[in-house]
Amino acid sequence: MNLEAGCLAQLAPGPARAGSLRQGHAIIARSVPEAHSGRASSVEDAGGHRTRFAQHVHLFRESDPATHVYQLVDGAVMLYKLLPDGRRSIVEVLINASDVFGLSSSPIYDCSAETLVAGEVIAYDRAIVGRSPDLSRRIAARLQAQFCVMHEHAALLGRKTALERVASFVMRCIPGRGGFDCTGPGGGGDSTHVKLAMTREEIADYLGLTLETVSRAFSELRRRGIVTTDRHGQLCVNDVCRICGLTGTH
């Protein structure tokens, strides 16, 4: 049985336990209609609840009862684990509409989920997912794309230098560039602005680096003229192809 099937097999109907959506954190919550035509459409039409959250809010914490499966509509969410000595390891960063998280092979969540910016998610009761073969299939299809991203991240942690890791992180924040379907430079040049949803410390925890090493890597990119930072804190990538060449994948 593969990992997708193993997780989804655990979603059989069972008694619901309260507490996954923490009270006081939600800004807006409403039921998703049967036929919705919003921004994320892969798994949002099966009776989930659309909920808006503020920045840096926990949707669930490690060891909470795994009562819901979530789909990202907009915003960004990080999944992380805490080590016994208090160190944090960010295991996944979700930035794409329709990304799925909250699946667990046990009755409890194996990591914590925290919003990086204000955003919107759809929460599906775990029992509903277990009773819906169609919804389970669509979740599995979405997970295939996410597993590919995680494979890339595993390679990054295992083999890439600090500069390659930071360059790879920046490239992931630029839609449509760097992958097999890269659109290449546009007619108006090859620069773009990236609003980083993560602090330097969070980036370090995600890339398996120290805060100081991440800062040195960004300083090196600025020294080479590849990136600059504007007064609003946005990162300006002056040459996307050049930073892509530093990712260690080309």
C-alpha cells in the first residue's frame, strides 16, 4: 500500500472529536455549496466548511485529534514538528491553491499547521472524506503533486549548499518559473517581485540552516546584484534565470 492509500485508508467514518478548528481564531466560516466556482476547485464541492484565518494562527497542533482534512484556498500554511529540545523543523510549506493537508495515518495529527499570512481554507470532516470515494480520489491526485515537491525538498536538504537552498526557496516563490513547464523570460525583462511570507528564522527552519547562514546567503545574492529588497520588504529578483542557475538543478 502506498503512502497516499495508507493515509486515506485511515479516514473511515468514526466518532467526531471536537477541537480541530480552534474557537476564536476563525474570522469567517460558512458551508461550501454543492457547486462552487471559486478559486480552488479540486476538492471544495463536497460539503466542507470555508474558513478565513488571520496570520500566524494554528489550525491544529501536533497530537491534536485528527478530525478534519484541509484544503488551501489562498494564503500560505506551514507544517512543522517540534523536537524534544524545542527546536522546530518545518516539514512542508503550502502556497498553492488546492494544496491538501491534515491527513494522518493515526487518530492524531503528526505535525502542527500554522498560517504564514492571512488566508482561507476549506475544512472537511474526516468522516465525510472516508465516505466519499470521489473526494478521496481527488485528494490523492492532489497529493501526488505535493509529493513531487517534497521529493525536491528532500534532495535540497540532503545535497544542496546553503546558497543553492536559498536560491531554490526563492524560485519556488516565483510561479511558472524553474520547472519543466517554465515559461522563460517575458518580453519586458526577467525581473519579478516576491513577497516572502516567511521570516528569515522560518526560512532557516525550512531549509535546515541557521539564521546566520540564511542571512549570509541573501547578502551574497544582493552582492551579486541578483536580488534587492525594496522599502516594503519585498524581494526584487533582478534576474530570474540567473538565480535559477544557482539552484543546483540545472
